[in-house]
Amino acid sequence: MPSATRFSAKRLPFFYGWVVIAVTFVTMGIGVNARTAFSLLFSPLIDEFGWQRGLTAGAFSFGFVVSAVLSPMVGRVMDRSGPRAVMELGVVMMAAGLMLAPLITQPWHLYLTIGFLVGGGSVCIGYSGQSLYLPNWFVRRRGLAVSLAFTGVGIGSITLLPWFQNLIERSGWRAACWTLGVVVLVALVPINLLLRKKPEDLGLHPDGDDAPTAGAVRAQNIVDPAWVAIDWTLSRAVKTARFWWLAVGYFCALYIWYAVQIHQTKYLEEIGFSSTSAAWALGLVSFAAIPGQVALGYLSDRIGREWVWAIGNLGFAICYLALILLQDLPSLWLLYVMVIAQGLLGYGLTSVMGALAMEIFQGAHFGAIYGTLTVYILAGGAVGPWITGALHDVTGNYTLAFAIAIALAAISTLAMWLAAPRKVRVVAGRIRHLAE
């Protein structure tokens, strides 16, 4: 990195990590919601082409399969080339998929555009891709900083999703996809050039601290020096039980996350809510996540990542229970319970998703390790919507599918407690207790 760049970063009146957070905020706000918008395309596609729900939802699931195949490569690219290469690749893929979507006439067209291109692009610019490098920038305030970056999804959801629904109703889903593709390309290509992989690339240190202070914090929070001393490569990591407990926890969490996200809008319409109300509910979930992610991210720096993971899974369990009850009691208050539980609590999982793995396997090869874990993250996201749709096709309702999701929330919680990042590194709020 040229010395002038390092000098300018040091002379800023604030830590450059907050620039990285701001770029991620905007990227997530647009990019994640561009993928989530598939839920709003679900009904128009079924209405126009008459495809089965399992087949149609399968395109979204196929995107997760593509992402899972690509994620180890994305992790290695991150280790070697940094976030700019990864993010720009994702932006171009997603924009191309959205801009080609208006040409859809056959199911395989949907799988190619929304599935392969948009889905493949999303692994780069979404939660998984951002988690590969973002935790590098903060140690003491890791949970808070990451949660602030990811709240961009909530702001984007309350603005972009209703706008996209309105555009579908006024101009059709094809025009809406084209327009969204242009927005992704024009807005995200320039700002992601500002990203760097870690503060050391600019001559800085995590949290904006001076080197001695940052080093002291990192040393104080180590619980298992022997584990931390290991140079964790992918081949070493996969031989540990912790790696596989992380994989199980991630898989189950993403299963329940995307199963409800894809099927929620259609389900609400079927039980009596208007399409506009259903679209607003989808947007309000992510909007409710804004205070939830910040609060839970901050809380995770105080009490530990596992506790916040448990709270997030509890939120999804309550959400699914509310959805089951809504079938017989389609009331607004129960709808609000579903929205608040899913958004305020459930989406808090994102604030600790990357930190859970980094605090166990932090090191030079973290990108390759987390990229491989992302295979299981995305596998959960792929299987969830598909199985949920297939169970509906077989049973005629969502009750069994939603009950399975509640059970998986409990399994996800247990898996992260068994992975036990707290036994490797403790969060800043627990350092004093570690010394006692």
C-alpha cells in the first residue's frame, strides 16, 4: 500500500474502519434486498407461468447451491486479493442476473438468472462475503460494528422492497428487475473500491487503537493459548469437532431464516392478507432488525456470542409459532408478533455469525475456513425454501414445515454452545471476569 494512502488514512479524524462499515451498510442494504426481492417475484411468476411452488422456489434454492459451490473459492480469493475483488465480482454477477431476468420464458431461464447469477453474486456481497473480512477491523467493538454494518439490510428493506413491489404493480415484474439491476450496478461498483481487507493494510490497528493497546486486548481475551497458537489451516480446522458444530449451527439457522423469508409473502396472502400488507410485512421484518441487530451486537460484546445466537434462534421459533397460529387467527396483533420476533430477535444472528467462527479460527487462512463453512450456511438456505415448498405441495399447508423449523432453531442453539468460542476467546465484556 503506498505510503500516501497510509498517511491519509491515519490523518482522518475518525477510524477508517467506519468507512468500511459505511460501504458495507450501503452494499448490504441494496445487495441483500435485491436477492430478498425474489419473494415479491414469487407470486407474479406463478401467476404468469403456472409453475408449481416447489419448482419456482427451487430457483432461489438453486442460487444457494451455486453459492455453496463458489464459497470456498470466494474465501481463497479473499485471502489472496481482498474484499474489493470479491465484492465487485458479486455486484457484476447480481446486476447481470437481474437485467437478464426480463427474458425469462422457461424455468431454466429463472434458474440461470435469479438462481445462478443473482444467487452466486449474493455470496460475495451478502452476509457470508462480508463476514470474511469485516471482523478484522474491530476486536473490542466487533459485535457492535458488524451489527451496524448489517443494519443496512433493514434500511434497504423498508425502502427498496416496497418500491420494488410498487414498480411490479405499475410496470410489471420484468421492468422492475431491469431497474433494480441498474441500481445495483451504478450504486455499488464505485463505493466498494474503498474497501480494504484489514486495518494493517493502511498502517492502522483494530478499533483504531494504538498497537500496544490493541495487542493487550487481544492477549487478555485469550482463554485457550494452546488453541490460539495453532496456525489454523482448512485441513486442520475440518479435523476438529468445533468446525462441525459451527457447520450444524449455521446450516440450521439459515434453513429457518430463508424458509420463512421466501414463503412468508405467499402464505400471508393465502390466509387473507392483501399483497401490499404482505409485502410491507416482509419489509418491516428487516426494518425491525435495525434496533435488534445493533442492540444484540452490542450485547454480544458484553455477554458472549452464544447467548445472542440463542436469542436469535428463539426469535425465529416464536416467528414460526405465530405463523402457525395465524392460519386460524389471522389478526394484526399476531402478525406484529411474527414481524417483531423474526426481525428484532431473529435477524440478530447476523451480528455474531462471522465473529463465532473468527474467535475460534482467527488467522491467515480464515477466509478459506469460513468460505468452507459458508457451504453449510448456504446449504441450509438452499434446503429450507425447497423443503418448505415441497412439503406444502404434498400436505396442502405449511404447518409441518413450520414445526420442523422450530425444532431446527433449538438444534442450532445447542450446536453453537458446543462449538464454544467462549472457551477460546472471550468478548471484551468478559475480560474482567476472565482475570478474576
